[in-house]
Amino acid sequence: MASARSTVRSAGVAVRLTLLATVVLGVGYPLAVWGVGQAAFHAQANGSMVTDSSGTAVGSSLIGQSFTGKQADRWFQSRPSAAGEDGYDAGASSGSNLGPNNADLLKAVEERRAAMAKADGVPAAQVPADAVTASGSGLDPDISPAYASQQVARVASARGLSVADVRALVAEHTESRQLGFLGEPVVNVLSLNLALAKLS
């Protein structure tokens, strides 16, 4: 009889502890983390959204996008993307998974190199690697300062702006290494294109 009571008491304690843990860890903790995120890191907690001059969300500073269409030459271009059928599909983030000696990848790189050299009016040998290769995620929002610099003359000409003004805009939007020594300097393409739209 005593053993049965002890078992029932232990089961009751276990049930109460399970309910308490569920409330604290399943409801309280997530709400606390959400609250701190909203209070201290509001933009980051909500996707690092970027808005245009009218306040309309046009993308995220963390996810790249393509700038194509009839007037693509008026915009700085992102690096190639293998995410999804048309690239930059946030629901299908991935690289091509092709090795460095894969014939399809080598052919695609050479085609991109020739196309970028022609579009930007530079020798093919000067086209930077990020202009012809996709990132591992396929959603990289940044390009190298070298790739941005290569596009300056084309963008300036297409928009009727001076090369010096567009080059200064690139310099303003070049982010240095994190903490001064991690990674490489980068240029966020969406941010740069929004500033370009304002300049025009």
C-alpha cells in the first residue's frame, strides 16, 4: 500500500515538474528571448529588412537578390547564384556542389567571365572571382570591392552620372573587415543600389 502511494506521489511530482518545465522552457524562455530581441536588436530580429525612400521593404541586407531586366545595366550586379532554378531563391538556398574540375562549372565560369568582361568593358583576365562563381549559400548579399569597382563605369554611363560620383558611392558602401581583421572588405549590393537610386 505504501509502495503504491509512493508511486502515485512520484508520478504526481513528475507530472508537475513536466508541466512546469513546459511552461518555463516552452513558453517563458522563448517569450523572453523574443522580447530581448525586439527591444535590443529590433532590425536583426525582424530579418534585417531594408526599405526604400518610400518606406517599402525591398529586401534584406542578409539575403542577396538579382538585378535583372531591361535596365540591368543601370544597377550593380550581385554574384551568380545557384539557389533555385533562376537563382536567389531563399527557399532553395544552396551552392551548385560542382567540384573545381567539373566541366559544366568550368564552362559556366568562362561564359560568365566573357559576359562580364564585355558588359563592363574590361579584359577577361581582370574579372574578379566573385563575378563568375556562386557562393555556398547562393544568397550572398555582398560582392568584393574589386567587383563593384569593375562595374562603376558601366553604371555611371547607363545613368548619365560621373564615374567619380559612382566610385565615391562604392567607397561609402564598402564595409571593412569585421573587428578589423576578420574576413575581407565587402559591398552590400542592395544597399549600394538603393543609394544609387537616390543619387540618380
